[in-house]
Amino acid sequence: IQLYKDAISMIDEEELHCEAWIGIAACNRWMGKGEESTEVLKKTETVARSSDLSIRLAQVGYYRGSYLFTQNELDRAETSYQSGLNNAKKCADQLWAARNLSGLADCYYAGLQMSKALSAFRECLDIAHEEGLGRIEVANRYMAGLTRRYLNEMREALDDVLAAKQLAI
């Protein structure tokens, strides 16, 4: 985080500040301090909207959604992830599309909307598999399996869980 803050102090371009602010948000997410990203995400969003930086808006959607999800604010998290997904699609960034789809699927799962969750997990898995995003594929393959249990797709659920295990190995 300090390196990102130092980078911000060395440059004047707001568009480059966005990249550092997103780095701060990523660090905070990994440390379980998503609430500390509120201000940097607001700043990023303001600059990204004025400069039409869809990739940064995709990232804001993901990191804000991640924090809101941990606060059990599922409706707001879903809105944030959907915005992130829309922006990822706008700039054709498959990584951020997959990440936002994963978050959307988790929201649907937590909200007991299992058919919607499975659909979002499948779309995420398609992207992750095609793009070689192994970490995203493993986690979402496992969650697809868990979701299928609730839809009485027991054989497919077991297949997904075993495939996730194999991918993890």
C-alpha cells in the first residue's frame, strides 16, 4: 500500500492515480480491510467516468462489490458487480468479466437464487477456461458443484466438485 501511495505522490496524472488506487483496493481486499477502500474507489470512479476508463470502472465494480458482499449487502453488491461486468464487457476485458461474474454468482448463491447463481457460475467458467484463468476456474467450478446440489443435479454436482479438486491438484 505504501508503494502505491508513494507512486501517487510522484505523478500528477489522475489516470495513473487510478491504477495505484486500484492497487490499494486490491491490497485492502486481501487483508480483509475493504472498508478502507471506500475513498480510493470513489476517486477512481470519478476519474474513470470523466476519462471513459471502462477497465477501471470494471475494477471498481469488483472491489466495491467484494466489500459489500462481506457486509451482507447483497443487493448493493450485486449492483456493483453488474456495473463492473458491464464495463468489463465494454472494454472486452475477460479477466474482469470473469471476476465480476464470480461475484454476481456468489450474490445469487447467498440470496438462494440457485438457478441464477449456476448460470453466472457457468458463464464465469466458460471465460475462465477459455482464458486460462485457473484460480478463478477452480473456485467457481467448486461453487457450481455446490449450487447444483440445491438444484438436485447430484451427479453433475459431484462431477464439478471432483473436477475442481483435479484442477486444484
